Amino acid sequence: MLTPEMLKAAFPALGGAEIYSEIDSTNRRALALAKEGAPNLTVVLSDSQSRGRGRAARSFFSPPGTGIYLTLLTRPRCSPEAFPRLTLLAAVAAAEAIESVADLRVGVKWVNDLWIGGRKAVGILTEGGFLPDGTPDYAVIGIGINVGKMHFPPELASIATSVANEAGVAPDRDALTLALLSRLLARLSDFPGGDYLDAYRARSILTGADVEVGRGDETFFARVTGIGDGGELLLRLPSGVSLSLSSGEIIHVTPAAPRGAG
Ligand code: BTN
């Protein structure tokens, strides 16, 4: 079992480490630490969460003994415009970490989900605080990975999966945690530079797909043409008009036709 001492020995760049068997939310704890002035690169890890937080005020299923629930507090030196791209960087780091311990291919579903075999196995929630001039003060990057064999509640059963459910065997959770931190820290040390955007584009499962988009109160259909330089989703409407989406929800995906088909 990992300890804070082990993490600090493995990653000297870490500013601090807390490990819990249960917590309400590692993001909530990291936000509290950030406001108390905790140093850059403080990590919070828990075996389970009673109130795991997802995007759009949703919850994140976080039972004990089977997942990785990790939040890294960072104090990025970047523009407000670059800040949302931390989520893309984290998605790439998590995908690479999973592929380093399991024999499967991990895709990214814009903006903050990782999919394996057509279902969600990882969720990412980045929250932040900003200085009065608008520059980022801190970011908490929360990553939840479904690792072991899992049975999901009925409302998630058709849309969620885990690394073990897809690979057939469960990778060692500690090894995956170390791989995740290693990739996250390496990529963050280059941020806002680095090749994470190209790596994200290469993994994008939405590019070429037809999607139904939810934005505010409206929904509409579009084809995804790519990921923009700001991390936004590039769309073409049935009318031919191009659109870039920096926030919104992909409600439904019709996968891209295989190359050479039709
Ligand atoms: C989503 O799918 O909408 C994002 C889910 C993010 C879940 C992770 S688990 C670790 C961290 N702590 C939280 O409360 N949420 C994030």
C-alpha cells in the first residue's frame, strides 16, 4: 500500500501528499489545501469517496478497493486561456498511464472522459482559483479511474466500464497510481508547452463522428472535425457552417465510419 513517504521519495517534486481510506472528495480536500496555501504539486489520494464530484454537479461513483481517486494541486504559470487545457493534459497522462500497465487502447472523449471499448472508464474534473487580475492561482486536477473488476449501479451499467472489465485482468492499483503521477508531473513540468494537444488529438474518439450536442438549453447535431489549438471541439453543422465549442455536453455519439467504408 502506498504511503505519503513513498510518494515523496518516488517524486521529489511533490510539495506534499495525503492518502485517505475514505474522504468525501479529493477535489474538495485539495481546494481547501489550495486556499490554505499548500505548495505546488500537493497530491491527495483516497481509496474511496463518499461524495466524488463530477462535471455539471454530477457525482462520481467511487466505491472502496477498486478505483484510483487522485487530485493534484498545481499552481500553473499560464494564461487564463491556457488553463482549461490542463484537463486535456491530464487526459493524455491518464491514458498513457493506463496503457503502460494494461494491454488495451484508451481513447479520449472531449473533453474530460477516457473511454475504453466504447464506455467511460475515467473522469477528470479540473477546478481552479484565480487572482484578481484573472491569472490562475491554483488548479486542482481530479482524476477518477475505474481500475478493478466492477459492477456498476443500473444507471451507469450501460455507459461505464473499468480497466479490468475491458482487459480481463486488473492491473496493480499502486503501479497505476505511480505511472499516473509520473506522467502527470512530467507533462505538467512542460505546461503550457509540450505535445499534449497532438497526443490528445491522436486519441480523440469524437473526431469524424456525428454527435448530438447539448449547450445551455439547446441541443443540435453536428459532425466533429477536430480539436482546436485552444482545446475546443471543432464542429460542422448540417448547414455547412463551422462552429467551435469550448463548453458543452456531447449527448450522443454515432461513431465515425471506418476508413474506406461507403
Ligand atoms: C466527470 O466524470 O464528470 C469527472 C469525474 C471526476 C472524478 C474525480 S475522482 C477524484 C477527484 N475527486 C472528485 O471529487 N472528483 C475527481
